[in-house]
Amino acid sequence: MSQRYQTGHLRRARRKSGPHVWEFLWRETDERGRRVHRTAIVGTVEQYPTEELAWTAANGLRVYLNGSRNHYSAKPIPVGDLIDHYVHTDLSADTGWRSHATRTIYLYFLDRWIRPDWGEIALHSVRTLAVEHWLRGLRRADGGPLADATKGKIRNIFSVLFNHAIRCEWLEQGRNPITFVRQSARRKKVPVVLESEEIRAILSQLQPCFRLMVELVVTAGMRRSELFALRWGDVNFSDLAISIQRSVYHGIIGNARQKLAQTNALG
């Protein structure tokens, strides 16, 4: 028997201590075939002062609960609901799929650029040429044109979002409209690359602890976030190798993609 699409119900509940909370309620069929009530806490009223904000926060959970009923569904799924589901399942700190830095950047691009203009649009209504036209018209806060590199990041995150929809079987395979969006990510300015003599001149002016930090960055190709998260146990002095396992971003330490950095800075 087909299951109903769960819209759910939101209510404000009192706790014995602390602020009131928003609760999301729904019904589902248990292993015995009985319809049972379920409840999940969305957050406190301090986090979501209005019911509208609480509903927005609950969207990811609602779409997650209806995952099996959304497969190639005739019911239009808006991009905003897809964003909520992606945030709930892939960008949650509990999943461990992404580093803290990546989650922060993805959330910023989703909320700053994609959700405002595409949140109400149904997935099947998003068209390649429309996205291209939209990217060309994006502007900075001061009204100037947005850099191509930033537009390229927006395009890539938009594509990741639609790949998530395909993985959840809300779109057919090969139905990602962002795949063929043409958008250059070329930098307007060529990055400055220091010559060996310039690096030596900088090192000669630094105190020993800071000199070692710069040597590690230069010789091992480490990011600053990886450098600041190093521990003694990550350094293999015998093999002159460093195992990079963590990164720090805005004071939060998270997992990094593990890699081995060979360096002569320890010699």
C-alpha cells in the first residue's frame, strides 16, 4: 500500500527547564504495520523566534522523511526543499562528509546566491540557459560584476545540489541541468608567485618559530588551516614526512582529506 506524503505538524512545546522548543510531529508505519506518532525537536524558540523560521528549519527533516515517496514523484519538489534536505543529510556536522570550512562555504553560497533566486522553482523547471543568464547577471553588494571565479564556485555547488537530487532518485539519471552550464572560472588577476630568492629574504627576517611555519607551507604545500591544526604525532622525523589529518577554520577543528606531505624543512 502506498504511503502518504508527510506534511507534518509543528508545535511550540514547554520544557521543564530552559526555553520553549519547536517540535515537528508526523506519523509513520512501524515494523508491525501500525500507524504511530513520532516527534523530533527542531530547535528552541531562541534559535527560531517565529513559526515561519521553525518551518524553514524543519524542511530538511520533512523532505528526509518523505524520501522514499519522492522518487520520480509527480509532486513538484522546489529547489529550496532540495537545499534543506542536502543541508540536513550532507552538511550536518554529525555526518562527517565535509570539513567545517567546506560546510561553512557551501552554506554561505546556498543561502546567499542560490536559495533567494531559485528556492521556489521546481527541480524539473530549472533550465541550463536560464542558469547561464542568471550567472551573467549576478552582482556584488556594491553593484559591481561578480568575479568569474566566484560564479564558477556557485555553478559547481548548484551542480552538486542536483547530483544530490539524482542520488536520492528525485530526478532521473543524467537529468542535471547544471552540467552544460557554461561559466568561466578564470581569475582576473594572475596570482603572485615568489621566487626562491624572495622566499629566502622573507625567511631571514622571521623569528625561528615563524620561519619554520613558512618553510612548512612553502616546501610541503600545506594550507594555513592544515598548518595550524598540526600535532606532534603528525610528524614523522625519521622519514621527514607529515601526515595531514586535520584543519582548523574559525577556531573549529575538523577532519581534512588525509595526505602525506614530504618536506625538507625538518632536516
